[in-house]
Amino acid sequence: MARIVQKFGGTSVADLDRIRNVAGKVAAEAAAGHQVAVVVSAMAGETSRLVALCTEISSLFDAREYDAVVSAGEQVSSGLLAITLQAMGVQARSWLGWQIPVTTDDVHAKARILAIETATLRERLAGGEVAVVAGFQGVSSRGRITTLGRGGSDTSAVALAAALEADRCDIYTDVDGVYTSDPRIVARARKLGRITYEEMLEMASLGAKVLQTRSVELAMKERVRLQVLSSLAPEIGSDLPGTLVVDEDEIVEQEVVSGITASRDEAKLTLIGVEDQPGVAARIFGPLAEAAINVDMIVQNVSEDGKTTGITFTVTKADLARAQQILEGERESLRYRRLVTDKNVVKISVVGVGMRSHAGVAQRMFRALAEKSINIQVIATSEIKVSVLIAEDYTELALRALHTAYGLDG
Ligand code: ADP
Ligand code: ASP
Ligand code: MG
């Protein structure tokens, strides 16, 4: 007998038929004698609808009230699933974040989980009751409802699995695993049977939204056995043909590149005519850091005249307006000639732990993009990834060309 956490995303609970389908999968695990805690997302589209209502009323909404509104979607889906299970004769009840409680910090709209109280849950699970937990939400020490950032139900599920010391955390979604690239864009993408935590972490943070980045971080840290599966496939059980997220030594034959991602959440800023002197970068990035704006890729051009240079960097699209405002406000002290911004960019990345032991990975990327006449604006590398910034219009073309260039086509 095992203790299992199952998580079902928005499309998996999109309507009552889908909820019945989910209930069937939950019931099957319970009938097999397992203890089952289920984490659900809001019904597809619901969270976006609630977010839009908040922003329509006021662009300067109170984040505490935003959380009160956008957490509502999971309240509905968890209740509906509990009702469905009960109607099937399965003992079940819904749990909201504050009822468990799932305690978080008070950084509203992107809160982090601090602790999950499990004593009562464990008792109920041991008594054969299925716990249907509303994902994406928690409660701060001040007693206010918090949410974990978009896609946060994945993190709810992994955190719950860690807190309950579950044997498995099964993430059910609308694709049957993690692919070499987003299967909705790259038709030849292949499903990966296994992927390392490290690669999954990079892929998630570089745009593969199949798992929220923090959920992978947590799974890696807490050694949660994580797998990604389709909620629409008929099979049930632990030997499902999804994707297992594992340690590096559990993968026998490692490919050089495991995945290719695109992140459209980037915006580019270029400061032209910046003095080429010690301390300039610190003066530019200091105020941005103080405003909690994360700077991602950075390049500084060589100075042609020895006096001035250009600095290009990226921030998230959401931070662009604030970054621009800050830099324009500091124009006197920064002494640059012009600030140019561009939202029409995408960050394309190739990821793979095999890169550590192979040369020429970046070169192959540059050549494949050159062959399609795609201009590279910024480059960034780390031990297991190479990222380039290109014009957003070329997203699909670049993903497909790279997928072929690295021999990943299925
Ligand atoms: P859920 O609502 O179940 O949480 P999401 O929409 O958040 O589902 O995540 C699943 C989606 O992630 C898929 O429909 C797919 O388009 C997208 N995706 C992006 N990159 C990948 C990838 N490398 N492998 C699988 N899915 C991916
Ligand atoms: N419902 C939330 C969202 O759409 C959380 C999730 O689906 O993981 O972002
Ligand atoms: Mg998701």
C-alpha cells in the first residue's frame, strides 16, 4: 500500500465530464488500497478569467484582494471533485489552503510555502478518506489567503507530497509527459521516458510550462518521486508510460541535448552611449535590483571610441515598464544617450546535462539559426544550457530548426 499525491491541471478538470474522468482515476488508486491526496487546479480558463476581472477594475489592485479573488477557482474545482467522488461511493472531502493549513509567506500573488500541517490529513488518509486539496493557495501568518503564482498547483502538489512523505507525486496534465520541445509547437517532438531534475528545472525556468519551476526545485530538494502523465489516457497505476523525473545516475544513455524551450516572457532594453568606465554596470543594475526587478541576459558591447559603450539586457515583460521608468528617472546620474526597448523578443534555449562533456553544442545552435537567417541578439550560457534572444516572430521556425539540428525529431 502506498501513499500517493495526484495532481490534476485545469484542462483535466475543465468540465463535469472531465471531473468524472478524474474521479475515476482517483477511485482506482483508492480501490487498490492506496492512500490518496488529490491536488486540483481551477477549471481551465477560470484563473485567467478571475485575473482579468481584477486588472479590469484597477491596474493598481491590492495584491491581497487579488489573491482572495483568483484563489476562488480552486475552491470550486476541489468541491466539485469531492462531490463527484462521494457520488461514486468514495469517502472524500475538500480542503482549502487555510483549512489544512498550507502556511506561506505574505508575498501575495507569488507566495512561497513555508509549512504544511499534516497530522489531521494523515489521520483521515489512514481512515480511507480521499483528501481533495485546492492547489495554488495558502494562508499567510496574518491570516490572509495567498496564491503561489501562475501554474502554482504543481508546487502545491509537490509540497504536499514532501510533507506527507508520499511514495509518488503524479502530475496529470493534457500531454502524456515531458517532450523534447513543446509538442503543440514542434510536431516532431518526442516524449522523454526520463529526465533529470536538473534538466527539468532548466527547461521549466526557460519556458516549458508543463511543470512550474518551483515545483521542480522542491522535488529535487525533497527527493520527491515525480512523474508527468496524461489525465486523458485510460491507464492507471505506477507503471504508466509518462515521464519520470530522476537523478542523473538513473539515466543510462544521456543525450547531449534533451530539450529545447521558448520563453516569450522576455523584454529587451538597450542603453546607448553609456560611459565606458568602472562602476557603470553597478550604477545601472543597482536601482533595478532595489526595485526587485530580475535582470536575465546581459551583454555589453565593445567601446569603439574608448569612451562610450552600449549595454543590452532583458527583464520579464511584466517588469519592462517599471525598469524603463527607473532608468529614465536615473538618466542624469547614469549619463546615457538613449534608451531603446523591445518586447518583440523570445528566448530560445537548448538544455542537456550531456553538454558538460561535449563541445560544439552552442556552435550547432548558431549554425542552425544562421541557416534560417535568424539574427541572434543576445547569448547566455551555463553548464547545461545555451540561450539566445531572437525576434519573437521566428519562435516556431527556430524551435523546429533546432529540434532537427540536434537530431531530436521523432
Ligand atoms: P496543466 O493545466 O495541466 O497544469 P499546463 O498548460 O500548465 O497544464 O502545462 C501543460 C502544457 O505544457 C502542455 O499542453 C504543453 O503545451 C506545454 N509544454 C511546453 N513545453 C512542454 C514540453 N517540453 N513537454 C510537454 N509539454 C510542454
Ligand atoms: N489555476 C492556477 C493557474 O491557472 C494554478 C495552476 O493551474 O497550477 O495558474
Ligand atoms: Mg500548469
